[in-house]
Amino acid sequence: MYTATSSSSTSALLRASRVRFSSSSLSRIYASYSPSLSRPLQSSPSLINQHRSLSFSSAFRSLRCSAPRWSHGVAWRSPVSLKAQIRTAAPVIERFERRISTMASENAFKGILTSLPKPGGGEFGKFYSLPALNDPRIDRLPYSIRILLESAIRNCDNFQVTKDDVEKIIDWENTSPKQVEIPFKPARVLLQDFTGVPAVVDLACMRDAMNTLGSDSNKINPLVPVDLVIDHSVQVDVARSENAVQANMDLEFQRNKERFSFLKWGSTAFRNMLVVPPGSGIVHQVNLEYLGRVVFNTDGILYPDSVVGTDSHTTMIDGLGVAGWGVGGIEAEATMLGQPMSMVLPGVVGFKLSGKLRNGVTATDLVLTVTQMLRKHGVVGKFVEFHGEGMGALSLADRATIANMSPEYGATMGFFPVDHVTLQYLKLTGRSDETVAMIEAYLRANKMFVDYNEPQQERTYSSYLQLDLADVEPCVSGPKRPHDRVPLKEMKADWHSCLDNKVGFKGFAVPKEAQEKVVKFSFHGQPAELNHGSIVIAAITSCTNTSNPSVMLGAALVAKKACELGLEVKPWIKTSLAPGSGVVTKYLQQSGLQKYLNQQGFHVVGYGCTTCIGNSGDLDESVASAISENDIIAAAVLSGNRNFEGRVHPLTRANYLASPPLVVAYALAGTVDIDFDTEPIGTGKDGKSVYFKDVWPSNEEIAEVVVQSSVLPEMFKGTYEAITKGNPMWNQLSVPATTLYSWDANSTYIHEPPYFKNMTMDPPGPRGVKDAYCLLNFGDSITTDHISPAGSIHKDSPAAKYLLERGVSPKDFNSYGSRRGNDEVMARGTFANIRIVNKLLKGEVGPKTVHIPTGEKLYVFDAAMRYKAAGHDTIVLAGAEYGSGSSRDWAAKGPMLQGVRAVIAKSFERIHRSNLVGMGIIPLCFKAGEDADTLGLTGHERYTIDLPTKVSDIRPGQDVTVTTDTGKSFTCTARFDTEVELAYFDHGGILPYVIRQLIKH
């Protein structure tokens, strides 16, 4: 349960107003961007040339880039002068304005600015030296906290960041248990297109709002580097074909031309924004292989790379020693516009690794094991830092796999400090020797480098875990949650338990007499059959695994052995391979193994998230009919990170996460109802049974083929040089050269949202909730996929009705994720997951609810609109882990547009809680041991939430009384976790807050 902390009123006021940059800090931010061409930016249709030279109002000269991104070094020259200090302050501290305008911006720690010499003479640059502070507490700090400390020191001007903030971080051992608040300024922001489109829509809409309120719309420009990778739009429409990549890309552009044109417009209309076009790879693999700097060298100042991203798996970069995590889209937008992040100083779980993985055990098996351990330990809101002698046995790709799944185990970060393995990877991926030397020298000098050849000083952690890598065994996770790990040897028994168990995370409630049912059908003229557990989707996909050569080549070896033995994947199983970057294709081809994957149906279908995000495409009509008409519990096996119900495909109710080699093995078996130790996966060409052990490669075989495939720096350089040139379809998109967007009222993809309509300069202030109806009553583990699905739009849904009324045919519906630029579609798509379970429906599954005043059963959107039309507030009741899953800002925007004023839950996922606050929705937590059931709440009551009318009377984490019209009264914790969040709530959300501050100052 959240514990409130007190802070001085002055500190609170300062924290609520922190949007101020000195000329030096702005210079560092602008200089931190490293574009991709080795020539100055010019007017050209190609990708990078659409990325404008950076300027900020009249304060900056036109800046030109001459350093290639591969240098990962200085790319932008600093402005010579700054004509105006850029700052904002909350209305509550207006009396300080004159003082603020004259406050010194000189760094309070300039005395520890230290030169970092080059081995051959000269210097790499200067850095703020942690050892120069001579404070023994720093030596005990976790490495992840040292990154926060360095940032605070480097940005300390005693206004935006104060010496008190620095002291809080140095004294982390004592302050972190107290939930103290600190400011943090990440070096850059990372977006993908599903979250990037609504972000750019919001920025465009904010420009209009600035105009309407009589201010300068050009103030709406990113102040930190923004990289947007288009990777979430490709669908597996075509599979099992040599032409699948091009065919799927053609369809991707047909469906998304309007979205892509909008993003391309954004890359020209907004400064400091790079858009990587479709077909380039998965955002996190591109970040790992290409965008990640590890150490910035800007204007001769060295500092650690850090990033926040609008995709929850931004944490993958933690495997490279770069501090990064996911935030909500609206929080990222505020960061782009110069709003420092306010965060609670996290606890750090020390996770010690020893030993090494046994033969036949993969990094995927390891991450599923780690995920289960950390979920059980409880790490929400914490950093996890990995250390120990076992680190040397983990490749960078293995580490990235573990870091990637931080959201699944609940941590803010799963951090791997930089060591020799990191440096080897940087060289492998094409970073120059000089850059790698600079990174190592800086991190060693600033005590941020781990050298396992030297004695290790004991660091302090909030709690401790340990794992012997030799104890990890092959496993999968499912059928409905990523942390429900199942050892491979227990899979058959677990599957039968799932068939028997009542409907839930581990149950389907299939009657005993129906469990052996076999459905025979015709698949394109040949006999086929399905039963419970039959696999209909097998996908090698996702950022989690496709960045790892050992598991990708391992999957290819399984395919090779199967081909040699005469096994074939059944043709009605939809197989696909979606690499995270073109590098994967290059080493699979060079190894000679891609042809075996093709023989088993695992042709490359595109370079993007595909099945993992729900873009699995349609199943063959004969397969779909066999499943739906006979109520078959069909299965999908994918090498992804999310398997929530309804996410992968509406017709696969059982979804298992597995390593790429296991995906191929299960595809060959055709079912999850198998014991690999005792049952054959098929019959070979010699008529003999073929077992799992016959196709499973040894670690030595994988290592040998990794060497043979020669994963070389040239592969990475060639791949990413090609990316910077775009592709023909992208380069042919024509966009207007305007700074304000011309909204098309008839567009079903891009629509002006209503967030700022009737906005005035006066904040609305906090408002309680009076006699609200309960829109939905949920149990535990309601995910953002339940709240705002990303996948297909059901033909009978309110969103489908809206599209049909506007002349869009069902074949062109596309996905919810692709239509996030249209608030009308997304409001209708809120709570539209076909597998959502609402207690008001008394066991019925689906996207409907009960309209309490009439008792009618309606689609959630229709009920919400009826409440709004009558002037009634609504609330949502929920259990534990509300909002888990993807960092999906529409899971907060949608409920706000539906009229939801508050969510009362047992606990919240970190990013989703922040998103709710950012949209002005009140997050409340039941007290420990209480929930809707224990309090006797049915959802048929009307709810009143008593909040003070002045924001100054509200404190982070304070108790709030909730009463019902049935006479019940209970106390909840208000989950406004920081003073800044209260300022956002006072203004009706984070974006109105930012607009008012930019206009006012």
C-alpha cells in the first residue's frame, strides 16, 4: 500500500513548477541528438532529410549536423547565445517570478567538473565526477541509482534540480523507503507508431489550443530528441510465402497511408523528431542495435544515456546498461516539451546470478523463470539490478531478453550495468573503437563500470534475490498470463488441469466428456482435424527474442533437423517469422538455415511486432469455422512477451510464450497437449517415430552455427545505413510543409480530439465525485488490452458501427491500434475486448455492461454515453493489478472520454496509474485487506468521493472517504503520488497544465 510522505511547502511548490532550462542545459539537450547522415540536413524526400535542422524560436541559430549517428558522439553544435530563459511556473508561485528570472543557472556542482584524458593525449571531454564528491555513501549505491545521481548533479541549478534533491539520492539507503520525490531528466524519448500517432495528434492539437488562446503555437516543439520507429502496423495477412514481406508491406501501406503521411508531416512540422519508416525493424531492437548511445558526448560534456519510451518494453535497453523505461504517451509528450519527470526514488532489488545455463536451456526459459520469481517477490515501482559471477555467462542478447520483460515482472527497470560483455556488443553492432573507448573510460572514471576481473565492492540493495542459472529448466508460460510459467516436462498435465479448472487464468471449464472431441474439416481440399489444444498459430516474433542470435539460429536448427528427418508442420497452422531487424535475415541467410525455416512455413513476413501485438492476421476461413462452430480451445505458441486473453487472436483462447526453438518444435507437434519426453512429435520419412530430443540442438551446435553465420559489424552498419534512406513507398509520400495540421473532419484515422475545447487560462481545480454510477465492476488483472484493445475491430462493436456509417468496409477496418489517431473510434473501442469479464453481467463474458438506472444490457460505450447525456458521473471498481500490460495511454484517454471520473482498485500498474492522473481521472486504492467484495459492494450503488476543493488541501497518498447511497462508507488511499501529479489534477490533466505554463511564461 502506498505510504504518504510529507514535504515542505516550498519544495512542493517548486516541484509543481519545474519547467525551466538554462542556456547550458538547453544546449546540452539539443546537442544530445545524433542524426543518421554524415552530411548536413537538407531538403529532400528521403527519411532523414525530412528531419529538420533544429531551432527554437528566435533563441537559437539554425543548427546543422555533420556527425553520423554511428559516431554516437557530438552531433549538434550548441547555440552561441540564448536570448530568453525558457521557464514555466505554477500559478501558486507567481510571487517568485521576478526572483526566478534572475536566479543563477550556474551548476551548483561545477567544482567537480573533471577532464577525462584520452590515452594518446588530449581529452574525451569533461564530466561531473562522482568520486570527486568523496562521499562513501556513493560507493554503496546500486549502479542504477548512480545514473539518477549523475543526472541530478549535472542538472543542478538549485531551482530545477536542487542540492536537496542530490542529497536525497546520495542518501538513497535511508530515503528510498520513505517514498521521497526527485526530478529526473531523461536524455531522449522513444516512440512507436501505435503510441506515436496519438502523441503527434496531441502535439498538433496543442498547437491549435495555443493559437486559440492567443499564444505562439511554435512553442509546441520537442526540446529533447524524439525517435519514432514505425513497427506496430504490419499484419500477417500473407504467410508461408516467399513474397510475404512485400505483400504484407503493400497491404500495410494501403491501410495506413493516411497515418504514415501524418507521421511524415510530424517529422517535418516538429523539430528534433526522427521517424524511422515501416519495414525497418522492431523499435526496441533498433534502439539496442542503433539508437542507444550508452554515453553521450555533447559539447565536450560526457554523461550517461537515458531514455523514456511510450512502449512498456523500452526496458530492453537496460540490457545495454542504458537506463530506460516505459511511460504513458501523455507523460512522454510532457517530457518532450521540457517538463522534467517527477518520480518517487525507487527501491532496488539486487538479483544475484551464479553458474551458467544447462545444455538445451535458452534465454527465454531464463526470462520466464526470472519473471515468475520477481512477480512472487513483488517489484512494482522498483528497479531490479542484476549482478554476480553468473553475469559473465550471459550474452548481451540474453540480458536484453531479461530486461525486455520488466513490465511482465512489474519492475520499472531490469538493469544490467555496463561491463566487458557490453563493450563487445557495442563493437559487434558497429560502434566505432574510439566511441567504445570513450564509453569505457568515462564509466570507469565515474564508477559506473563493472569489471568482474576485479574484487567487487558490496553494494546495498533494498532486498535480495539469487538464482543459480543451472537450476533453470525449459519452460513455457500461459495459457493467459506471461508469469504463469509451466516447466516443459509438466506441460501435458498442466494443459489437462486447465481444461478441467473453472474459467480463469488457468482454466477453461471444458466438461470431461467433451475434452477428447475431434473436429474434422477440409483445408483447401485435404483432410484436417482440430481438437482442444491444437495449435493454429505458431509465430517467431517480438522484440523479446528476435534480437538474440542464439535462439533464432536454434530455431533454424530445429527446422533443419526436422526437414532432414522428413517432418513437416501441418499446413493449416499459420506459421510466421517476423525478425526485429534486417540483421537477423542476413545471418540466417549467411548460415544457410533460412531455407529450412521456409520449408516448415516460417517465411519472413515482415519486420515488426506482428503476432505479439495482436497483428496476427486472419486465420483461414475453414480453420476459423472449425474453431468457432465447435467451441474448440485452440492454441497459439509465440516467442513474444504478452499472451493476455484476446490479444494474440480472438480465436486462440490458449496462448503460450516460448523460445523460438520451442515455437518450431510445438508447430511440428501440432498441439500443446503433448509430453515431449515420452510422446513423439511426428513420424519420419523412414516410418519411425521422431521425438523432441531428435530435433533439439545442443548448445555446442548452436554456438558453432553462430560462429559460422559470422554476425559481423558490417551486417549492422549495412542494415542501418539502408534504414536511413527509407524505402520507395515511404519516400513517395507527399506531405504539406505546414506547422499547423489541417484536420479532415471525414478522416477515420486522424481526428482532432476534444481535450482542449472550451479551455481557459484558469485551471478548473480539483473536483470530487457525486452520486456516480458504476460503469464496470472488475476482478483482478484487468490489463490495458482489456481496457483498450489493440487488435481487430469486431464486426458488431460500436467502433465497427461508427466506421460502417462512414463508408468503411469491414475488410478495411484495420486494428484499434492503427486507429489511435481518431478519438471517436478509440472512445468506442474502450472496454471493447471480447474476453473482458464484468461482474455486473453475472458470468457473461464480453464488452457489455448493465445500465444501472434501467437494468438494460448495453455495449459499454453506449451505456457510458447514456450516463453522460443524463449528466451522471461514473466510476470503475477493480481488483489487483489494474492496468497491467502495455503502456497504453488510450486506456486512460478512453475512460476519460466515456465520462469515468475515478477508478477504485486494489492496486494499479505503475504506468497506467500515472496515465489516469495525466487524464484527470482519480486513482483510488482500497485499504489493505479490503476490496469491493469484502466491503459488500455490488456495483449497483451510487458513489460519492469526498475531495477538498482546493488542491493545496490535498496531499500525495492521503486518505479519502467514499460513501454510497446504500449507507456504506469506506476509506481509500488517493494515488496521487507526487506534488506534480496534484498540479496536473488541478489543471484537469497534464497537457492542459503544460499549455497554460507555456502560455503564461
